[in-house]
Amino acid sequence: MRIALTSLGLLLAIGTVPGVAEEIGDAERGATLFARQCAACHQIGDGAVNRVGPQLNRLFGRRAGNAEGFTYSKSMARMGADGLTWTLQTLDAYIENPKALVSGTRMNYRGMKDPEDRAALMAFLRDWSDKPRDIPEAEPTARKTNPDLSPEILAMEGDRDYGEYLSSECRTCHQADGSDQGIPSITNWPAEDFVVAMHAYKQKLRPHPVMQMMAGRLNDEEIAALAAYFATLD
């Protein structure tokens, strides 16, 4: 039996009674969304195979970049090696804006902005993964606790000159000319993607421990300034 919830705020969580969990969203609606927006590249269900994108059976709890037999982008493989695992929290962030969570992903999808649509899609995807109502310790078990970014943070106009001043630490690893020498390029990133990515590190959605530490040192103004600098770096 499925119970449809009307807000992503009621994300799945393991309750105080073992084996009892809330539903994520409307899985039947999620199946429709999957057919419209995902099925051209992904398969799920009995007999699913890799296509343009990997098959999505047993997605929850799976390490990113680890579907057997699928060749991933360097960025997705790197994120998996760093520890990115598909949970409610990380999958919600990826579906909302794939390139903000995995910058160099080959997935040519602009993202699903409606949180109820994402909840419905994840409910459908969970139908082909372990279900916590049956297996209490299975993924997904975590309630989303990190706040979404406010419109004010996303709308901040960063000071490019200040960003250039702050950028020296970034440029010890990231190449200013935009080349990728084992570390992804951040040159000419759209400013909003940069801001979202850095806050994803601050909130520990992106798993790289060094980047989590560095992002954690930055305030909103400093992140906006760095975003303005790297967005226009020639």
C-alpha cells in the first residue's frame, strides 16, 4: 500500500517503532515522471540493463559510479571514489541539479525543481531498492536535515576582486587555465552552480573531506565572491 505525502519535508525516516517508516511520496506519480523524463536513458525493473545511463535497480545505498558494466564519466567515478552514496539526501540534491552535485556528469538533464516531483520520483525508485518498512536498517533511512539554500544566498552578487584575492588557495589544486589534471576544472563555472556546489560541501552532501573542510571555512559572502571570480576567469 502506498500513502502519498504532499511535501518533501515529510521525507522517509525510521521511526521509534522498528520497521515503521513514512512514505517518501507518490510512487505512481513517480513512475509517470520516470517514463517522461528518465526512461530515454535509464531502465529500471525486471530485466533492466545499462543504456545511455546505468540501470537504476537497487539504487539506494549504492556507491555513485558503481553500476556493474557501466562506464561513468571521470567526475562521477571520482565522486564515488570520494564516498558519494545514493541516499534520500544525496539523490534529492542530484535530481534537483545534477551538475551542482557532480560537476562533470555526462547526464544531460537540467534538473527537477519541484520538491514534490522529486519525492514522487524517489518513491518510485525505492520500489526497486530495499524498503526500510521491510528492512529497517536499509537505505534510505535518513531524514533531510540540511536547509535548502535561501533565494537571498543564490541572489548574492559576489565581489569579483575579492574572489580573486581569495582564490589563491583554490588555485593550488584547480588549474586556472581550466585544464583537468586529475582535479576537476572550476574555471568558467556558472556562478550559481559554484555556490550550490560549495554549500553542498558545507552541508556534507558532497563527500570530499578536504573540500568539506575548506568550504566550511567560507561564509556566504566569500563563496559568492569566489563564484563571481571563477565564472569570469579567462
